[in-house]
Amino acid sequence: MGLLREDEPQAFELLRPEGKSPFLLTADHAGRRIPWALGNLGVSAAEMERHIAWDIGIAGVTRRLSAALDAAAVLQVYSRLVIDCNRAPDVASAFPEVSEATPVPGNVGVSEVNKAARVEAIFAPYHAAIAGEIQRRGRTLYVAMHSFTPVYLEQARPMHVAVLYNRNPRLSRLLAGLLREEPGLVVGENAPYRVSDETDYGVPVHAERNGLDYLELEIRQDLIRDEAGQLEWAALLARLLPLAAAELADGKVTQA
């Protein structure tokens, strides 16, 4: 018997698999469900509302952006505290014992058997869905959708939005340039996070290994916590992403 009961949702939500857009949207931390078998992992309901459990607001932005672009999207519905689907399962942060400053007792001393059950039920099917979309599509522009907390360990983050990249910065830098033309936006590059093989999974495995152009997007959570903010950011990205794709197709390159 697997980790998930028959009445629990599968690991991912797939939107618009027949979408005509070249963009493929992924949301590794869209949800905050915990499988019934794991209880609450020792984490309070109040803590599960916080950024430690999920990327606040990104599911709403991703769904709306998928509709606006007619783009396929894959959203992961279980909490990053169960298993972080943007980490390789063999790294410690895939099963965090502490997130920011909050202990996660249910992840302390978790056995290899139980880790494998989480991989089988959640991580593997989610990433198989992404890989399947890439395999069956033509030209694919991979967009990893994330959000970040305005304050982390008492350190404020002033940027409104950021783009992240590693080996192939082209699409990220083109979008960053377009975002900077928007009045009042503070735009970061590789801040507050960076993409690397050690700290990420989606971009290195699905995009870079397949030679895809990609970007990893981070939006500050207070800007997309409610429906109005999600609509605003989805509309902005629906306008700018096709412009960035057109510049990429024309061979435009933005230098660091």
C-alpha cells in the first residue's frame, strides 16, 4: 500500500496539456497538503499557513497565467515539508528538519523506507508529468514559478520580483530587462536565491539537461497573497513573457 489513500489527490495538477503556447509552467511548491498518513508532521496549523510550507500565492498566479497564455502547467499539490520537489531526494533539505527557524519533528530521523515512500508517491509522479510534457511537445520554454517571503530570518528583501538562472541565462535576463522597464519595480537577478545543481532540481534536470531555454521566476509573496495581486502579476507576465520569447527568437542577448 502506498503513502496516499485512494481519496487523497495525486501529486500534481496538470493544466492545459493541449495548450498552444511554447511555455511550460511548473510550480514545485504550489500546495501545502500533508498526506493523511503523516499527520501534521508536528507542525502547527498556523505555521502551515506560512512560507515554510508552500510558495504563497504562486498557485493562483500560475493558474491564471496558464489560462492567459494557453500554456501547459504542472502544479505540485503537497507541502514542501513532506518532500521538497525542487531538491534531489538524496540531499538533506529535501526532507527539512528545520524550515527557517521552525522545527519539523515529523522529518527528524525519518527512515530511508519512509523517504522512499514520499518519493514514490509525490516526487516521482510530479517530475514524470513534467518530463512527459517536455517529451511530447515541440519547442518548449521552461518557466519555473516560485514566490519568496518578504522577510527571512529577520532580513528584509527589497526586490519585488527576481529571475534566477545558472548555465543558460538568456531568457531570464531578457525578462529581467523587460521587467525593469515597468514603473516602480525592483528586479533582482539570482537574488534572493541562485540556481545550482545542489539547491535546485527542476531547472538543472528538466531544462538544462534537455538544452531548453528557461527562467526561474520569484515573486514576493505579499504582492500575490490575494486574488487581486495574483491577477495583476499574471496579466503582467502574460504581456511580457511573449515579448521575451520573441526577443530570444530574434537572437537578442542581454548582458549581465
